[in-house]
Amino acid sequence: MSFEDIEMLFRFVGGLGMFLYGMNVMADGLQKSAGNRMKQLMGFLTNNRILAVIVGALVTAIIQSSSATTVMVVGFVNASILNLTQAVGVIMGANIGTTVTAWIVSMSEWGAFFKPEFIAPLIIGIGAFMMIFTKGEKKREIGEIAVGFGVLFIGLSFMSGAITPYRNAPIFATIFKTLGSNPVFGILAGALVTAIIQSSSASVGILQTLALNGVVTWNSAVYITLGQNIGTCVTALLSSAGANKTAKRAAVIHLLFNVMGAVLFGIIMFILFSLRPSFATGTINSVQISVFHTVFNVTNTVLLFPFANYLVKLSGLIVKEETEPLAVAEGEDEAVLRHLDPRIFETPSFAVENVLAEVIHMGEVVYENVNLAFDSALNNDTEKAQQVFKTETTINNMEKIITEYLVKISNLSLTEDQHQVVNDLFYTISDMERVGDHAENIAELAGFKKDNDILFSDTAQTEMKDLMKIVLDSLASALKARSEESMEYVRKVVQYEEDVDDLEEELRSKHIERLSTGECQAKSGVVFLDIISNLERISDHANNIAGYLVDEL
């Protein structure tokens, strides 16, 4: 191998790296720019498979990777956020969405203006200017998309330039003649390359780069493209390791869908090529590869869409449900750990929404425990107090699990708004955990009351009930503010906090007065004051939870 050959090899590898990097940068920019639209897309994931197909196509077009979309789907299924009915549609749509990259690559053949060496420097220059010198997050995100787009095109130019000197080399003719004349070899080659680089978009891009130099035949391109659609399934299959049976079935459905389509189209195209040998051995360009890639994925979806239920059943035969003895019911903390699936990191926007849902769920668990603690204090119910202690352990575990997940999310590519939400959630779960601690304190005081035969006067009991009601309303409104992103509920919490502070001060004065007149015992007075002190602190934390939203809205 001569020095020039080594130089061209380095140029091709460098170009591939720039192509992949540019694709990732562009995808990050698109995801950030999509922002809340990604959240809205999740809302369409109903049992309507047509909507699921559309969502799958749009998400993949944004994140520029069908593998990433499918891995995300496996994560959602494993977390019980999606069922297989919804997953099938998203997977089918992902195959359609991945064709967008192929069309971007083929732009170089649309005209001289779109050739990489002409348009890429301009796009990168504009994008860099927007990222560095403009204000406003949206403009910087558009700049990031432009830079990624430009780097992708420069990578494409590097790869094409590295191949150009060898376009007439006999090795290319031999390779593509072999792959074109033998469908199995062609499909296996496409699957293997895609499995290695774990990106069908990149492997199609490589094929299109070769096609730009006029070295790829129609029959070899068709079979390789079919194989690339099979190879992209490897990423999801690997990610399903360690997932539950349903998630494994989602990955298998992806494989079945692509294999069936490849076999069907492989047979049809083999017959067509046999009837028209000159067409089979004719050269194909990058636009024609994009057309075939799109036609294959759209047609495959249309043909197999009516048989989606059979794909689900077939996946059940392949990944069989194991008969297991009845297990202990899953705890809240275990459910949170399952729901916060790391596979969802493939799409940061969805990861933020997912963890937000679990934070709200943690708040609901805390609310129920506070309510239970109040009942135990009012009725000297030690059984309920014991349940409070048990749930407090669960709350502590939930905080730890969610914190670890938030740390990982904070290292992803997020928008400024998403970073703000993640930072606020760190503080929110800390406040929720402190509310749980105060509920535990109240439950301990309930036990102390029972053990020492302490009774409150009817007046003290009524006053405590009144304060507890306001505190519960405040905590409920704080959770509503967080879940509905509502300033109306934030204002309610602020008012409740003022009411609690005023009432707590008033109750202290009244109780001290009762102590001085002998209406209440000193021992009961200490417990009463401790309880209302914990109630006031719960209200403080509820106010904090709602207050974090002010910077977000």
C-alpha cells in the first residue's frame, strides 16, 4: 500500500467521522429546537397505530437515527410507558423517518449549488455566526443545526474525494458484481456494515458516497440497502438485554418487520433484475438510492401495517413468557427504578418528561404519607404510624433513584429551559423528602402520645385539624402547580403559606394561654407545639416546590 493509498484511507475514515459527528450535532440541534413539540408528540402515543407511525417517523426525522428511536421504544416498553400496540406503530414509523438522512446526502446531485464543497463552508459560517454572536436560544439552536448540516456535508465530500481516484479500480467492479449477483451476500454485507457502525443512516450515506462516484450497480445497491435495514435492528436487540419480556418483544418486532420486508422486496427485485439484466447491472446514483430507500420503507409499512397484531403474536412465540411463582407486589421505589429506564436517554426531551412524571409520582406518595401521619396524630393510631415509617423508607429510596437519574440527564444535550427544569427537580425532590421527614416526625409524636396517654383538649384537636387541612391543601396545590405548570396554583400555595404562618402563630398563643390557665397539661402542650411546628415546615416546603416553577413559566 502506497503513501497515497494510506492518505486516501485516512481521508475516508476522517470523512466518515465528520459525517457521523455532523449528523449527531444536527440531531442535537433539531431536538433542542423541537423542545416542547417532542413533549406534544408523546401525547399522540395512544393505541391508534396510525398516529404512532406518524410519531415514530417525526421523532426519527428529528433525532436522525431509527436505531435511537427503537432503543428509546424498548426503554419505554420496559418502563411500561408504552405497550406493544403503541410500540409497533412507532417502530414502523422510525423506518420511514430514517430516510430523511438519505435525502439530505443526495442533495449534492440536485444541482451545483448543493454540492458539499460549495454549500458546506457557507452553511458552517452562517451557523457558527449564529451560535457565537446572536442572542436567544432558538437562534443558537438553528446555528447548531446549520453547523451539523455543514460538517455532515464536508464529511461527505471527504469520503467522496477519497474514493474518486479509485473509481475505475477493478476491485469495485468485482465487489459490486458479486454482491449484486448474489442477494444473500448483498443483504449480509449491508447488515454487517450497519451492525458494526450501528447506524443505518451512516451506512446508507457510505453507499451513496460510492454511488456518487459511479461504482455502484442497481442490484448491489438494492440488496445492500435491504441488509442495512436488518443491520439497524442489532442496536435495539442489544439494548433489550436485561429488559423485561415485553421490551424484548418490541426489539424482536423491529427485527421481524425489517426481515420480512427485506425478504419480500428481495424476491421481487431478484425477479425484476432477472427479467432485465441491463437494468440490474446499470449504475445507480445517490438520489435513486434515496428513492428506493423511501419506497421500500413506506411500502413495507403499508403492507405489514394491517398485520401488526400478528407481528405482536409472533414475537410472543419467539420470546415466551416464563411461568413464574407469584411474586411480592412491586414497591413504589422499585417501580420508579423500572420507569426511569436509561435507554430513554437516546431522546433527552423524553427523558426529561419521564423523570418529571416520576417526581410528580413521588410527590403523590409523599402526600399520601403526610395524610396518613395526620390521621395517626389525630387518632393516636400506631398502626398508621408504622405504615408512615415504612413508606418514608420508600420515599428516601425514590429520592436516591431519581437524583441519580437527574444527574445523568443533566449531562445530556439539553436546552436552557430543560436544564432549568432539571435543576429545579433536584431541589423539588429534596423538598419532598424533607416533607416526608416531617410526616415521620408527626407519626413519632403520635406514638409518643399513645405511649404516654396524652390527650389534647377538644379545642386543641379542632385547631390542629384546621391547620392540617390548610397544609394538605397547600401540598396538593404545589403538586398541581408542578404537574400542570400552572401559575394559578403557585399563587394559591403562596396564599396558603401566609395562612399557615398566621394560623400557626395564633395557635401557639392560644395554646400557651390554655397552659397558663391549666386547661392543658405541660406534656401535651410540648407535643402540640411540636406537631404544629412540623405542619408549618411542611407548608414551607410546599411553597418551595411551587416556587421553583416561577423561573420556568
